Amino acid sequence: MEKSPLTLSRARILRKSETEAEIKLWGYLRDRRLANFKFRRQVPIPPFIADFACLSHGLVVEVDGVTHGDQHEVLYDERRTQYMRTKGFTVHRVNSLDVFNHMTDVLDGILIILKQSKLR
């Protein structure tokens, strides 16, 4: 996966301007805290950037906030998801409200997908 300097620059900017939901979820995913699975944040998958990725198992986790409800954003998210799938990733979308109110369910959902996936 070739990364352009522009994509890398955008990923660095996004790491510094994460949403509260992304910050909270990262606290559970970082440093192999979730069943020893390694996650990275703001991962370039050019031309897009994934919120979180477990590269060894081909999983992308996207945190969708309230702006992801309008038609334009829904279509954009669908296009991103389809593109990432063509690159071999499973894309799992979680709602930011679930991150705040149902973290156990969010983490359980991620674990189920990881345990069903094969090591790349």
C-alpha cells in the first residue's frame, strides 16, 4: 500500500484533531489492550484514512458521529467502505454514541470480527 506524502500529512493532522469518541475508543485499542490485537489510528489507505486498523487481521474500525447521518455523508461512507473492501479490509462502523454509552458492546463487536478473521 503506497502512501503519498499528502495522505501521510493528512493522517498526522487527523491524529491531532480526533473526536472525543475516537479518543475514548483509542484508549481501549492502543498498546494491544484489546485481547492483544495491535491497532493503529488514522491509518492511510490512500486516498482515504481509516480511523483505526488492525492490519494483521485486515480490520478497519470507523467511528461515525452525528454528521454521518446526512445523505452526502452516507454516500461518501459507502464509497469509502467499498474501496477499503477492494483493498482486502473488513470495515466495521460504530456509532459515536455507542462508544460513549455501550463501550462493552462496541469492543465485543470488534472482538467477534477479529476472532472470525484470518491472520494476513
